[in-house]
Amino acid sequence: MKIPEEETKEFHEVYEPLLAFANKELSVLEEVVDPDPAGWKRYVEDLGRVRDELYDNPGVIDKFIDENPEEFGPKRLKMVRKWREHFLRGRFFIVKYLKKYTVFSEFRGSP
């Protein structure tokens, strides 16, 4: 099943500013990460480093929520709070995609 385009767009509109904020807070890249997705093509490889540092420092998500630098409304802040509440780092694959939830399994093999 394909994730609806509207949900995909909203995810990126929230996640990308979070990565830009994390880069600023954690000084991962020397360049400022532009939270506008249109400018992200040149950052694709580096964004993995920013993501990894964010996942190593999930308290940055709390700071993002507290400061709300993008002035997100309640719906989007709730989305980020859920990401923080259910944060789990690892390598996973989708076992089954159901109507109300998705079943994941952790990958424990060699990278």
C-alpha cells in the first residue's frame, strides 16, 4: 500500500524542519540546512549524518517541541510529540501493513 501523497507531504513538512533544527543544535554540518525541501537535493547524503546525530540525541526533539521554531499548530506538534514518545532506534522492516497499524520486525543480521 502506498502512503497517501497528502500524508507524505505533511511528514516532510514536519520532519525536514526538525532535521534543520537538529543540525543547528548539534552542529553536524558546517552549512545551515535549509528547511525548504526544494533545496535539499544537495544535502541528501549529509542528511543521514544529521538524522543519526538526532537519533543519538533525542532530547533535541523535546527542545524542538518546547521552542516550536516553525510555529506549528497543535496537530503538527502532536505529531512530533508522538515521534518522541514512541522513539525507537534500530533497523526494521515491514512485515505487514494493516488498515490501523503496521507490523515491523527488527533486523538483527549483519549490516
